[in-house]
Amino acid sequence: MTRLKNESTLFKQMFFSVFIIGSVLIIGFGSVIYHRTYANVQQTFLQKHREAVNQVKNNLEHKIQMVEYAFSTYSNTQSFKENLQTDYADMQFRDVQNINSQLAYISIMGIEEASYQLINVDKAWTIDQGSLKHLTDEEILAYQTMGNQERYIDWQSGQEHLRMVMTLPVFSQDTQAVGIAEINKQAIAKLVAHQSDSFLNIVNSEGVILFSDGDTIDGQLVGDMISDHPSTGILIGQEQQTYVYTQSEYNQWFYVMRLAPQVVSTIIGSFRISLIGIGCLLIALLAFLAYRIARIATSPINRISEVLKSKKLGEKLEVNQVISEINQILNDNQSLTGEMDRQKPELAALFSLNLFRGCIAEKDIPSKLQQFGYQVSKNDHFRVMLIQIDDLCGRDPIHGDVFLLALQNLVAEIIPANRRLQPIIYKQELQGTLLRGAHEGNQSDMFAYCQAIRKAAKDFLKIKISIGLSDTFQSLQGTREAVKNAEESLRYRLNLGEEVIIFYDDIATRFDKSAAIQYPTDAEGVFLDAMRSGDSSLIKESYAEVVKKITQDNKNPMAIESAFFQLINNIIRLGQLLGADHTSLQKSRNVYQQVLNQNHLYKIEQSIYAELVIPIVETIQIKTDQEIRSLSEKMVLLIHQQYDQELSLDRVAEQLHYNANYLSNVFKKEMAVTFADYLQNYRLKIAKKWLEETELTIKEIAARLKYTNSQNFIRFFKKKEQVTPGEYRKKFS
């Protein structure tokens, strides 16, 4: 009885010990999981809101910059300066049409659901909604007050619109004109319509709320946001509502979004219930396991007690079993270590990618470097190397990812592991590597590696690549900025062509954002005339010459981009004047994005030609044929009506508002005779009619038909009819 009682006590002690320890671990582990999950969900939502507010800022800022650029560019044109000097009474329909074309172009580049207006303060007129209107004295004073600000752009918030007021010309001391863009607030509200808590406030640097979609941020929080002056941050409101904001470097506006606590609580609620259920299930399972463990743990002791009492047998069997179990544990541990070693390159690549994106806190970098075995000293300097594929040499672009992966392996083979971090695929068309070395500014060894990579890509992969390298830096926290420098180096391929190796150090001194744009006006004129004529071979040849001039005459990539923008604008303007199909002009948005985002000159050239030039030429060809026929008929009608006046091709061109040379070509193409010959032949026909039916003298007929003297008329008549006018009249007398 005593032995059974001891065994029962030992079993209970073992059971409750395992059960209590297991329960504490389950509850503690569940609490940790809950709090970490709550924090992760909150961080996920905060990150989502950060990305959303940045996306709203970037989208709106980009569109505002495009409107500002369009107004600024137009204010420097000759036609704008001429219109500034034109009084309201002297404004012609053609002038109004030209200004409306410019406002329509600004609308294409700018913000949807916005209206645009041009006000001439000096001459007291405005173009609004396509109509010319006269300004009252009160309106003139109001617009002058708008323009007399320290800034050339002022923003005014209304109930339904956000108004942008821009003095023109830009930076002029006197307010001669004002450009106004009224942005419908519904268009801004659509940018956050997909959010569960669609809250967006836009606050300027003075604390004025320019836009809100209903709720507004507390004034005290606005003051804290402005006084702290970080570019991005988080604020906590009185009701524990979290506000995420970011400040624009362009106009110093603050963009604010809100994360309500109930959003996280709603999502985490179902997880909380599930976690409690799982905890209860685990505790029930723990009770069963504790029973089994206690039973199994006390069983050998019971058996040993029985064996010792009878025979000391079985000792060798128990020892062998323990040794077998230990060997099994060691084997499992070795397999787990091998699996971690296999996944180590993938984790190292993720670490490099986060450095490129600037997503790692500075305090976490040393521990990560140690985790992946990178021995980095304080004297080490770093560079970012980006590789971009110039030409797949006939392969389908869909296989670009495969070649980027092959380039990643090439970099890993050519550059020693102690001179780099794990190579990665950074973007859709870029392979990136963070290089490290002991010397600042030493390019020779890096250049040798780049040459070897470029040669291997050409020899083995049969592709052409370009390589851009940033300047050197010491703190890995600066990797994100170095990535931008390397990307800027690759943009310089617009000047240098394909298969180049570009160090940012070599080109940084060449950047001059204020450099004048060299624009090939003469070559462009030939190209635009070719588009008017519809001659495909001449269009292609003259277009290539314009692109060649742009890239040769401009050394700064920003100047090249601006020149391409100007070329696109002029092509669109020509398409509008020639009545191109609206769908063709809408493609200009894609072309603008290509110029902004593409570093490959050939692709930019092809995009403009294929997506803009060819569609415009094709859509206006039919209209041009109809226009030629219509113009010829109008010219014939003018000849029939004004044959007895001083009529010339220049005068007809002035009446029809066309170029005289263009009308000459149109008339000859349609009528198979020149304008002058047709006019002389018609006057001859009228002269014969008058000789037959009237008593007008030959001198009077010559004068009415605008011959300088009657002898010239007689000579021309005889040349055509083989008889003099007098002899011709005798036939009908």
C-alpha cells in the first residue's frame, strides 16, 4: 500500500508540474502573439497610410507641377507676349482660338475636372470657358490684388474648388496677366475614396486647411505638425486617433491621413476570439499530454523498481535507447542548420533590397550585418552599382527578368564576396549591388569589375548593358540617396549612348538645372511641314534629324527632357490645328510618362514617333484630303467673285488664313493648274464674254481686269486666241 501511495503522489506531482508550466507558457506566448500581432497590424496600417499619403502627394504634386510648367512655358512664347499687348476691342477670333488651344493643352497635361482661365489685367479681358469677356474695374482690382503677392503662385480654398492663381509672366515684377486653375475638390477626394476611413487634409505652411473631405484635423495638432518641421511623421489626437502626415518639398504643403483605433480593433477582434479558442484547445491538449508525460515519466521508475527487486536486468537496453534518442536529436538539429544556410542568401538579398529602399533603421544595420557575416569596418566606403539592359538583341522583352537574374549571378561570380553585399534585382529593369572598399573615390578597381561584367554579358548572355555607379558614402543609412545618384548616372545614357559605364563623380559637375535649352527650331519646322504634307519618308527623315539635334546640342539630361517636352507640345499643337482625332491626342499622356521614366534614347524616340506622330498623321490624312478639296473650291469662288479686283495668292491666303505656299500647292494638286494661270484664264473668259455682249472698249476691259495697260492685255489675248481683241469682236458684230 505504501508503494502504491508513493507512486500516485509522484504521478500527481509530475502531472501538475507539466500542466502548470505548460499553461503559463501557453498564456504568456498567446499574450505576446496578441500584442505583437496588434502592433504589426497597426504598423501595417500606418505603413499603408504612409504609402497612401505619399501617393496622394506625388499624384497631386505632379499634376500641379505640370500645370505650372505649362503656364510658365506658354507665358514665354511670342504669341502670349503679343496677346498681352492686344486690347479687348482688337482681339480676333483667331487669337481667342489660339489661347483656347493653349488652355486645352494645359487641361490635357493637368488635372481632370479642373477649369482653366487666362486674365489679361492690363487690357481688361479674360478667356474663361472658351469665351472672351471684358473685365470690370472691380474685377481688375481683384486680379491685381491676387498678383501682388510675394509668391508668383497663390492658392485659395473655396467651398467646392481649390484655386491656383499664377502671375504671368513668371517672376515678373508687374502683374500683366494671371493664370487660374480651379481644381474641383471632388477630384482630390477620389484619390482616397478606396480607404476605409477616407480622411484627407491638405494644410499649407501657414496652417490654413486648403482641402478636407469632411472632417478636419485639430488646430493644436496642426500647430505641432508645423512647429516640429519633420518631412514626415505621426500625430496622436485627443481621441487616440493616429494621423500620418508628410510634407511636400515642392510647395511645403502637409498631406494628412487618419488611422482610427476602431479600424485596427475591428480587424484584430476576430483574431482575438480565434486566439482564445486556440488557447483553450491547447490547454485541453496540454492536460492530455501532461497525463501521458507523467504516465510515461513514472513508468520507467516503476519498472526499475520492479526489476531491482527481482533482477538487475534491462539496464543496457535503457542506456542504448537514450543514446539513440540523442543521436536522432543531433541529426534533426544538423538538418535544421543546413536549411537555414540554404535560405541565408535569400535573407541577405532581402536585407540589401531594404537598404536600397531605405526601409531599415540605422540602429538595426550593425546587427543585420553581423547576422549575415559581413565584416564592415569604420573605414569602409560604399558605392551603389546599378545595371540596366540596353538591348536584348532580338529576344522577347518578356524574358527580361531571366536575363536580370543571370546578370545577378554574373556579378556574384565576378566581384569577390568581401567587396560587395548580396546582389539583388532592384526594379523591373535594374540589377543592383552594394559595393564596398577601403578607399574613398578609388574608381580603378570598380571600373575593372564593371568592364568584366559588361564583357561577360556581351560574350555569354549576348545582351548589351550599361552600368551606373553612385558616389562613395560611409554610412549605410545613405544607401537610398546613393541609389538615386546611380539612377541619375544611368539617365546620362541619353547623352552617351549604349554600353557605357558612368560614375556619378564624373557627371555631377556637369549638372546645371538652369542651363539654357538648345532647341532645333529650323529642323523642327522642316519636320512639322513634312507632317502637314503627309510624306511618310520625309516625316521619318526629318524627325530623326530633330532628335539628333536635340541630343547633340544639349548635354544635360534635364535639358534633353525639356526639349523633348517642347517637341511633344508642338506636335500636339499641330495635331489640334489640323483637326487630328481626339483619341490620338490622348496618347500624349503615355508619351510624357515615357520621357519622364525612360533612360533609353531609342525607346523615347520610338515612343514619340509610334504613339504620337504616326497616329496624328494617319488621322488627319483623310481630313487633309477633304480640306484640300474644300480649299480649292473656296479659292475658285474667290477668283469668280474678285477677278475684277487686285487679286493675288497672298491676298487669298490672307482671307482664308492659310500660308500662301501651302495654298499654291493645294490648288495645283487639286486643279492641275497654278493659281496665276487659272486667274488669267478666267479673266480671259470674262474678256471674251464682254467683247461678245457689251460695248466696253478694249482699254476699259483691260482696266476692269486689272491689267497695267491695254497693250499687255492685247498681247496676252492674242497669245491665247491667236487674234487681237478687236479682231475677236468683229466676229460677233
